Amino acid sequence: MRSSLAQSTLPLLGIALLGLSLPALGQGQGPGAAKPKLYNTAKQKLLEGKQIFSFTQSTMDVAGYCEAAKHYDYTWFEMQHSTLEFRDIEKMIGACPHVAAIPMIRLPDAQEWHIQHATDIGVLGVIVPTVDDVDRAREAAKWVRYPPIARRSSGQGQAASIWGPSVPDYHRTVDENMLLVIMIETPTGVANAFDIASVPGVDVIIVGNNDLSQFSGFPQNDPRYQQMITKIYEDTTRAGKIFGQANAKYATGHPLSNVAKFFQNGPSNDGWKLPARDAGPNAPPPGER
């Protein structure tokens, strides 16, 4: 069962999740007006304290993507460990816009051109791997949102045509709907977790479980490995951000399951199963076990 955050953390998360000021979050609302729900439904669920799960799309398959995306909270488009091109993902997103799963991309880095391409084709979430320090986190935050918050440039991609018809003004509202997810996967990242999580514009910190084990040399059942995960969680929540883990096996049965909210893969919303060739225990792709 998907659990909820302790209520005492929700007011802080509502303000700090984006790293924005309170007036920016309340833009366009009168005194006492109820804040409208986000069209990024995955982010809205996080703000409501719910766990969210994805399926991972690593190949160009329009029909397969459009079917799987009916059943999950978000799509994890994999560009770090696949040969997917931006044009492939653009076609898949464009083929079935407004499907249930919100499109997000794990990029190989935090470069401006990668983030600009990702946002211009219509994703509402960017996942940046192997973040060791605040410089990489700041670089990601720098390009994922428009001025005056950040420095995303106004492009001519399909994003506005996908989201614009359903909202009053894509360019005015997308910053609030965007989700920046940072992966901590090394002991250096663990040491710097609080500073990384404190970067304005970072929304979610997740553990890259397999790589953290590889880089540290500690098996995932080693108490020293679990201490690192606990430190990441404590630093993330102290910074007022959302905590998660890449491996969905930690969504239940783990000491931090009740406070972990963002996972790669895991159960669908309606019991639907991925085709057998893609499935396994939580269907993690290589590298995210």
C-alpha cells in the first residue's frame, strides 16, 4: 500500500519542493484561494505524500510506450544506459499526449543542451545521475526552469503544444509543474547530500542503489550501506525535499519505506503487468538493482 508523509513535513514541502518563494507558488491566486492541482500528476501525488512508480522505456516503441503509460504514475525514459535519441522520445510523447504516466527523462549528465532538448520535447521531469556535489546539482537546476527562476531558453519544441492546450499558459505554469530529480550514487555524494538537497530548484533526491553499492564496495545488506541511505534520507528531509530510492523493492519492508516516495519501476496503478520479456522483480533495468 502506498504510504503518506508525516503531516508535519507537508507545509515545508509545499514551499520548498521547488526551491521557490511562497509568492511564486501562489502566483495568480487571491487571498485564501485554493491552490489548483498540478497537471504534472506525478508531482501532485508527491505533494500529497504518495509513493509514485514508473516503468522504464529504453527502446523506440510507440505502441508499447503508449500502452504501458496508461498504467503508471510516470515514465522513466532511459538515456543514460540506452541508445534512445531525443527524436525517439519526442515521437513517443507526441503519439499519446496526456496519457496517465508523466514523461520524465534520465539524462546522462546536466548539460544545458541535454536539458533544453528534454524540456522542449515535453517532459515534466528531469532525472540527473551520479551527482557528487552542489556544482552538478546547480547546473541541472539552472536549465530546467524559465527566468527569472532559472535560465531555460524559450524553444520551439512540442512541449507547449502538448501541455499548453490544457492550461492557461504553458510558459507561466510549467516551472511549477517541472520536477528535478537528483541521484546520489557515490560516497562523495552521500557526504555532500545536505548541500546537494539544499540547492534551490532540486525537488527530489533518490538513492542510486546499485551504483552506491558498487562505488562504496558495501553490499546493500551491509549496515554501512544502510547507514549511507539513512544519511541521504535525513539530509534530504532536513533540506525540505522529497526522498526516494531507485530500486522499488525498498518501497515496502524497509525501515525507510514509509518515508520514501519516488521509485523507478514498481507496481502499476491498476495491476497491469509489463510484457514478460520486460518484467522481473520490479523490472529494474541493469544498473538500478
